[in-house]
Amino acid sequence: MNPGIPESSARSFVTMSTKNKHLIARFDAVSIGPREATAVAADVAAALLSATKGKCFVIDLSRTNSLSSMGLGLCVDLRIRAVDAGLRPILTGMNVHLSDLFQMMRVDRLFTIATTTSELERLLL
């Protein structure tokens, strides 16, 4: 993976990139269900294993409108893998529906949440 250059797979529904040693996973599917969650998990897990010493792992949900229970579980699983890799988990790009879902399920407590682009940029300094 080249720093700052996005990598995408047609089957994965995710684009992986790096910025200032931070690993960013942008979910590209409008809805994350069982099929998408399985593909995203495989690609992101591989990227986390090969990640050089970084600081943060960002899950960007700006292109995603809904998550099934498997999609929500995927976010929790990726958070656990990121913490195991020594990375701080950050969520960004959530719409109101996703924000409400994460709060209702209390999953928001597991992540640092960047609600604006400037807030995310500040976290990724």
C-alpha cells in the first residue's frame, strides 16, 4: 500500500488509504449487509496486519446510508483489530440515521467520533 494512494477492490466495497501514518477505510457501499461486511472484513483485516506503525484507524461512513446488524458488528470487529494493532479507532462521516444507531446500541462509546472534516483533520495531525 502506497501512502496517500487509495486502493480499492471491486468485490470489497471498501477503499483503503493512508494519511500521515493513519490508516483510513472508506466504506463504498450504500448499505453494509452480510455480503459487504464479509468482503470489507477480509480486506481491512489484511490492511491492518500489514500496516506500519501508525496512530489512528479511521472508518469513513460518508458513502454509507445504512448498516445491518452484521455491518454494525463489522465496525466493532474492526475496532478490536485496530486496538490490537495499536491504532486509535475513529468513526467519521456518519449520517443522522447511523449516528442514532451507534448511540442506541452504545457502540459510539468504543470510538472517537469526528463529526466534521476539520475535527477529523485535527485528530489526524
